[in-house]
Amino acid sequence: MKINIIEARSDLGVHVDGSNLGAQELNKELNLNSFIINKDNIEKSKSHTDLRKNEESINHFTKKVFDTTLSILEKNEIPLLIGGDHSCVIGSALASQKYNKNIGIIWIDAHGDYNTFETTKSGNIHGLPLAAITGYKCEELTNFITDNHINPKNCVVVGARSIDPWEIGNMIDAEVTIFTTEDIKNEGASNIMKKAISIASNNTNGIHISYDLDVIDPNIAPGVSVPEENGINEKEAYEIMNEIINNKNIIKSMDLVEFNPTLDIDDKTKKIALNLLKQFME
Ligand SMILES: [Mn+2]
């Protein structure tokens, strides 16, 4: 099936600048036709006390991503969103849920992204999208689309190693499945992905994949806004993508997010991101 790219050029979900430049930087190399979605032309809030940073602009952005993703799906094509920070994908995941009716989601990420406005300490909305997508509070972020969330029981986080104490409570409450980086080290990336796919596809019509580059160790992939030590290695990163490709018949939509070119060293992260994109598009 034809893949159609969305360049999601926003870093409004995080106080660190630069991830808005990620998609453009990657597509410069790929040189593929794409839909381009820009953030609002406003001054980005980075206030430490604002616990709803850039909420309104992120909602505008989400709606644009949602409409674009839906238009791609309606042409019977696969949307591939390139971020942007992780708040960019609320619209892509929920458009896929709307079009495919009932899907599961696999969230490959060092973080849980399962905070709510009550539990967030930073107010960075890129720490809330998975909760919003699975309808766990955060209604303010999905107001444009009611009763269309992904069932958290079909939601799997893969590669987590930095989950806030309150956030883990949300995830347990919602019955999200978590596989940690340690699980990947112990059981192998392919085996963990097989388990994740089985949970996400159980009684659903397909899967949305959201791949955050910060799951990879920052010594190998330093170009991300919120790096976490002791991540997966490059081989494991590709093994994860291999399992995704092996299940292409049920993968309905895909994101690759959080590449921040301003923090990259010697194009290390860029090269891995490009390899992952090429692997998916083969
Ligand atoms: Mn993330």
C-alpha cells in the first residue's frame, strides 16, 4: 500500500526548542512528497509554572493533523507522521482510530507519556498524549472528537525506563501494558514486539505505531529533546521495526517522532531515523 508522509513541524509540547525542525531535516534527505503541518505562529510558552503550556496551539495543531491523516486513510493509503515532539501524534492516532474503528496502539518510548493535567510536573504536553489518545482524562486535548478513543487495554508501551511516580498510577489504573527497556534486554526486542503486537491486535481492526527516538540510548542517538540513559541499542531499534514490517497487514498508521536536529551530534540520530524510515517504506 502507498505510504503518505506528514511533516509535523511542532515543538510546542516540550520546553526544549528544535524538534519542530526534525521532519524537514529528515525529508530533505528522503525528498518525498509530503503534507506539511506547521505550528501556530505564536510565541511558545516555556514557563515553569504554566502546567498547560501551549494547550490551545497544540489543539489547533492536533485538529490539522487529524484532518490530514484522515484524508490519507480515506484514499486507502498509510499515513506516516514524522515529528515533531510527541504531542503531534494525538491527531494521527485518533484519525486512525476513527477510520479503522477499533485499533490498538504500540508506543515505543523511554517515557510513558501518560500524565494528565493533574499529575504533570512540567506542564509539557508531550508527556500526556498517550493518556489523551486512550481517553484517560485529558479531555481538553481531544475535545474535537468525542467517544473515539483507543481502548487502553489494547495499548502497549515498549522500552519504558522513565515513568513518573504519579504517571505509573494512571497507567495501572487504565490497564495499559508496559514492557521496559530491561524486558527488551532480557527477552529480546523481537520477542517483546511479538507480545506487544498480540496485545494491541487482540479483538481490534489493526494497530497504530508511535515510535519515539528517545527509546534509543542517547550515546547512540543524542538528538532528542528529553534523553534518558541506558536505552536500547541500534540493533534493537531495527529489530523493533522489523517486527512492525513483518506485520504490515495489520499496521494501519505510523509515527516517528522527537528527532531534534539542534541537539544531534555528527548526524548520529539523523542516520538512525533515516534508516528506520527507509526500513518502514521498503
Ligand atoms: Mn514520547
